[in-house]
Amino acid sequence: MASYTFTIIKAKGEIKKTLEEITKEDSKNKKSLGTGSGIDLSHCIYLGAKYCNQTKDFLKDVKYYRICPPEEHPKLSGAITVQFYK
């Protein structure tokens, strides 16, 4: 599976964070933090950080992601739909 690394810029400096991609089967024993639909994975992470109400610190807690097929969430209309997990 793939991984995705991004940088969080804070007043105290930069933090690199890596999320691991998992399968639907692997996600069954993980806690979901929600689903985001956007233009790309970075946009979905941004939306998760801004709107997630499953945790106080989405960027700290998120560890895994799964790209969802369009038929799984037909009402979401972004170019990509991603489910995030703790």
C-alpha cells in the first residue's frame, strides 16, 4: 500500500506527518475520523483538519486513509473521496 507525507507548518517549526493507505478490510478494526471529498488528498486532509468533530486534534490523531470508490458515497461530489482513521 502507499503512504502520503505532508508538512504541517506551526509557529514552533515544521512537522512532517505520514499517513498509511489501508484497504477496506484493514479499516474494519480502526476508528473512523470521517470522510472527506475534495480535489485531491491534500484538500481532503485540509477539510478533515478544519471540520472533523470526532477528535480534538485531527492532524495529531489521523494515521491512516482509504480512498473510497465513487459508488460508496454517491452524494459526495469531489474528484476524490477519502475516509480517515485513527
